[in-house]
Amino acid sequence: MTGAPEDGRLPGRDQPGGGQNVRPDVVHCLVSLPMTGVLVAASAVLGLVVGSFLNVVIWRVPRKEPVLRPGSHCPGCDEPIRPSDNVPLLSWARLGGKCRHCQAPIPVRYPIVEAGCAVLFGVAAARFGPSWALPGYLVFFAALLAVTVIDLKHFIVPDRITAPLTLAAVPLLGIAAAGEGDWWAFIRALLGGLILFASFLSLNLVYSRGMGMGDVKLSFSLGLYLGWLGWGELLLGVFFSFLLGAVVSLVLLISGVRGTKDFIPFGPFLAAGTVIAVLWGASIIRWYSGSLL
Ligand SMILES: [Zn+2]
């Protein structure tokens, strides 16, 4: 798949039958459409597998357990889970959401995380196509999904996710910059990370209850990935995060689901706002600048 975008443009001009009657961009579209479909499908399947791993991360990281060993086991009876019972989505459905040995319920969160990761990976593949940046954004979306579920349940954004994410993001975007020959995007990403980190740290110093240190540590990666795409995406990501946070908090307060003294985690809103800006930011900016003219 490597190098496909460059190669994909050539056949229209050079191949026999491609030049006379059919426009090169149409040929490019016809060639790239099935390829994108395969990439989306393959990414979604990868998302199912990664989602299954995220379920382990989501369970073990807040409990300060090692992530990689031992292998998956039932939290109810400690029985190891056999590989055939560890197939994403299918095993949960086949076992009726219960452990094979002790019949302890397996939360519906497990298939939801697997399906959610598959959808995120699929839409990321559709958004970026076969590009150098795609692997970096898949890692990013997986980390954001884990952060969302952990923050919703435990009210923490763990260092064990934000630190490896940052350590992976810088080289992944560096490789993407080298592959695409766009070092300005990489510099903008680093600047975006620093700007967001400094802004969030200032907010934490002023209002630590609303902006926890976990959010601050996550903000560097958010700025990196949003900044890589553009300043508009960076602004939109922050805007959507705070807008979603404000609207949902207001609804929770008015409906009485949460009281004024209850804590509402901000991590899920940061993740959601950022994902929206990554996927649709460019279209929103185009639409907005078009509607102004
Ligand atoms: Zn069990």
C-alpha cells in the first residue's frame, strides 16, 4: 500500500486506454475507490482487534496492573479466557455476555469498545486514505477511546496512556512528515502541542477542579495531532471540546442527573471534540469560509 497515492495518479496518463476518452482524474477515482474500500475494511478489522486489547487496558490500567501479562482472564473466577472465547464481538454474543465458567456477566462495554474502535479506525482510514499519517491517527484514536472510557468510570486520565501516546505521536508524525515531505506540518504540530499544553496548564492553575492534570498531560498530544492538520483544526478541536462539555454538563445539571457538586470528567469531551475536528474540521472550515464569501 506504501506509495500508492503517487502511483495511483499515473495510470490515467500512461496506461493504454486511459488517455484518450477517459479523464485521468476519473481513472484515478475508479482505481482508488476499491483500494480505499479495502483499506477501510482492513482498518475496521484491525480496530476490532485493537478494541479487544483496549478492553484489557481499560480494566487493568486504573487498577495499576501490568497490561501485557498475564493473558486475559475472567475478573470473576480468574479462569484464563481461551482464544476461541476471545474473538471480538462474536465471542461476547455467543456466550450471551456471560463467563463460560462462572457465568459472571461480561459488561456490554466490551463489545461496545470493540465496535467503537472498529468504527473509529474505519472512518480514520476513509479520512486519511493510504497516507503516511494514517498509522499515527489510528494510535491516537485508540488512545482517546481508552481515555474516554477510563475517565467516565474512574475520573482519571492515566499517565500510563498519555505518556506512551506522546512518546509514540512525535516519531509517528515525524515519519509522516518525512514521508510526505511536509516538515512545516510537523513544526506546526509541535507548536500546537506546546500551545495547547501551556493553555491547559494555565487553566489548571486557575481552576484545577474543571481542568485536571490528566487533561493537561493529554493536551500536548491533542495539540500535536490537531496542529499537524492545521491551525483551523486546532482551534475547532478546542472549541468543540468546550462546547460539548458545556452543553452536556448543562443538560446533566438541568435534568438532575448530576448536581452542582458532582464531578463531570472533561476527558471524554476533549476526545470527542478532537475526533470531530480531525475527521470533519477541514470540511467545516471550507463550508464556513465559503458561507462568508
Ligand atoms: Zn468467570
